[in-house]
Amino acid sequence: MREPFMRAALAEANRAEAAGEVPVGAVVVVDGEIVGSGFNQPISTQDPTAHAEIVALRAAGLACSNYRLTGASLYVTVEPCLMCVGALIHARIGLLVFGAAEPKAGAVQSMCRSLDHPSLNHKVVVITGVLEAECSAVLQGFFQRRREGNILTTPLS
């Protein structure tokens, strides 16, 4: 049941890579329906907050006419960073499902366990490892091609 939604997130990650962005994708699901989707866009939008999760949460909020997405599920190809964890807590996401761990910036289990902080007023159920190999392969392939010079990136001014 979870794999189709993670495949939708992987499709978003592919859109990110096609746009020259780090390939991370996310979808928000309510009652078995995708109500928001997004892919990494910080380079193309010049917006450091335009991570896949944030883009998907914004789209879901508009679709549901409410920024509170109580009971919704967020599927993301890679473990969210601290900023994105804060957003999903604020949105009241009930379930977070991610594919691959992110040892450098993951704020769920890798770098820190931010969802376990006792002061939080909202608890999120977490499921990890859904299509993990595929999610990891997308990122690894992207960075391998980048190291080999086969990916164009926008230089910083």
C-alpha cells in the first residue's frame, strides 16, 4: 500500500533531477489520495526553503484549504532535514514515510532525532525504508554524475 505513494514521490524526484535540482520528491496523502506533490526547487526558485517536502505541504494546504493537515501522510524519498521536520510538525502530519536515510542532514534518525524531542506538542509516526534501494540509487546516481561533470548546475553568483 505504501509503495505506490513512494513511487509517486520518486517520480517527483525525477522531475527535480530533470530541472537540475538535487533529486528529492515528496507527496502528501489524505484518505488514500495524493493532495499535494513537490520536488526540490531551491536552485530554480532561488528559495532555500523550496525543499520537496515544503513544496508538497504548500500544495496540500492549498488543495485542502487548510495549512493544518491533521492525519495526512507525507511520503518523501529521503529523510527530511530539520527545516522540513519543523514544517511537518507544524502542519500536523500524522505519518512520515521516507525511503533513504540522509546521514549528513537527516533530522529524523540520522543526524538527530528531532521528532523525539519531549517538548513537541505533536507526535508523528515514522516508517522508514520504503523502496529504500531505489530512493538511494536516485541520489547516488545524481551525485556520481555530478562528480563526473555530467550534470549542469547553476553557479553561485
